[in-house]
Amino acid sequence: MKTKGALLYEPNTDWEVEEIEIGDPVAGEVHVRLAATGLCHSDEHVRTGGNTVPVYPVLGGHEGAGVVTKVGPGVVGLEEGDHVVLGFIPACGVCKPCSKGMQNLCDQGANLLTGKAIADDTFRITASGNPVSPMCLLGTFSPYVCVNQSSVIKIEKDVDLATAALLGCGVSTGWGSTASIGGTKAGDVVVVVGVGGVGINAVQGAAAAGARMVVAVDPVAYKREWAQEFGATHTFSSMSEALEPLRDLTWGTMADTVALTVGELEGDMIQPALDLTAKGGQVVVTAIADMQQIDAKVGLFELALLQKRIQGAIFGGISPRTQIPRLLDEYRAGRLKLDELVTRTYSLEEINQGYQDMRDGKNLRGVVRYTEADW
């Protein structure tokens, strides 16, 4: 089928909306008509060249939800008309990580940036006859996608799909960074550094898990104000500004967990985060760095002597098929704010403006909402 999509032809250029062609689903695949897609910072990393892909152009987008419109052979548990959220990490359910309960580390994720379909290692999308790499094998910057069933999570039909789309990446990743892999318990002190589309949900997750103190750190005043609406008890503009007040607030014990959820991770952020961390505490590294970034400043003596940990995290350290239905239940119960996250909606043709607004710190989450005109 022919549709449109936002393509990136090389780093440090704008997204270009043009006609693309999507192949029919083969064995194990489905077509999905999307209701919306979130504008996540990970796609911005591709635009700036921080993360590169083997084949350009790239069809951006990896956070979306919609309705199944066509089902390929051998698909199990999905049929036309189903409402689904797309997980940016596939979960096959049978590889070694999946069998150990770590679907967020599914072996099928190894080829996420290659653009080649899981089913047959070919390109499912073309533009002017040339292969296109869909971001995370999804490519939600198009109103239609052809995706593997491993990347599809069926949901109930009572939740607006444009709202549910946020669960495909930002909400699940942020919430899990503190409430899941972060292990927040009642009475804990949690610091969240970077309060954008991921970090604001780390704030929500920590508050929901019972943290007695949730400290939000962000240079943008608007985001610090919003953080208080989502559960932050204290806010600061930088880690250095937060250091002494946190020492006073905790009687010198500092934070049980510090979640790094900034837009782009730099190596010199690790040690300031460790300075905010208590003995036996942890720094959860959720933010993505430039692929070439290998240097980090860490006080090794302190790391051993005070038994602190640096913990990596993808998708909040939880399985997509577990996390997304669980968070929908939290939303229904009124314990998870989703609608309030969307600060502005855009058409696909406005996608470059959406990312400029993100860079300018104007949005918690910008969302492209598709309409009948797109379908």
C-alpha cells in the first residue's frame, strides 16, 4: 500500500514528509492503522547523528498505538479490529532473555536499527523504490505500519488510542526507571534528573511506589513546575544546586535512587549523580548517549567503599507485555496521568516544529495525531 511518512535522509537535516510504500504482511506480521505517535528524543538522536543506522533514509517514530487492519499468516492472538500498542522493544517470548522474564532484552531487538524485518531480514518499506529503515522496526511517523507480532501488545478498547500510544516508550520507560528497575519502596528518597517525556513519568512512578521524597532536577522552570503536578516534592535546576539541600533534607543520607532521564547523557553526569546517591544506593541510567561516547567520570574509591551501583535500564527494566497492561490499569484507577502529558498535538507535516518545540523545552510530550485525511 502507498501512504506517507516522515523520512530522514541524513543526519543534521530535517524530516521530510513524502510518499512511501509498505509491503503486505508476511508470516508473523500485521498492518496497523495508527491513531497517534509520540515525538520521542530517541528519534532526535538519529537526526543529530548521535545514533546512526546502516541504511538511510530512516522512517522515524517508535511510540504508537492503533487498530490492526490486516493479519499475515501464522499470527497468533491478533485479528483485524484489535486495538494495540506498539512496543519499541520486540518480545518474542521464547529466546533466553524472554524465558528468564527479561522481555525488554529480547534477542530480536539486536536488529532494531538495521531496518530489516524480523520475519525475513528484508526491507518492508520503500521510497521511490529504495529501501527505508523504520525506527525500531516500527516507523510510526507514518499513519500505517507493517510490524512483527513480537512488537504488538493487544489492549482493551476502552482507552483512547492516542492516549495509549504514550505507553509504547516514554511512559513505560520512565515509570519503570524508578518503580521497577529502580526498586523504589515506601519511604525512599528518589531523585529524577531530566523531567521531559521520560523523566516526568519517572517522577510519577516514584510517587506511586510510595517515595516520601521525589526530587525533580531540570534546568527548564516550566518542567520543574509540571513535575510538582506529577508528584515531585522538591525541584532544583541542576544536580549541583540540589546537592546541599538534599543533604539537609535527608540528614546526610542522600537518595536511595537517582534516575538519569535527561535528553542526552554525557559521561560527566555520572559522578554528580553518584554524589546525590546514598550508601548502597543506585544510579539508574535510562538516558541515551551518543553511540561513540565511552568516557565517564566515576570516583572508583567511593564506588567500592560506599557500595553504590550504576544500573543500566531499557524500557524501564520491565517486560513490555507486562508493563503496558499494568500501566493501563494504573491509568484507569487514576494513579497514572496520561492525558496531562500531552502539551501539544501536531499533524505529521508539522513534525519539524514538534521537535523544535521539544528542543526549546516547550513540551512534556508532543504528539502527532492522525486523522481520516491521513488514512
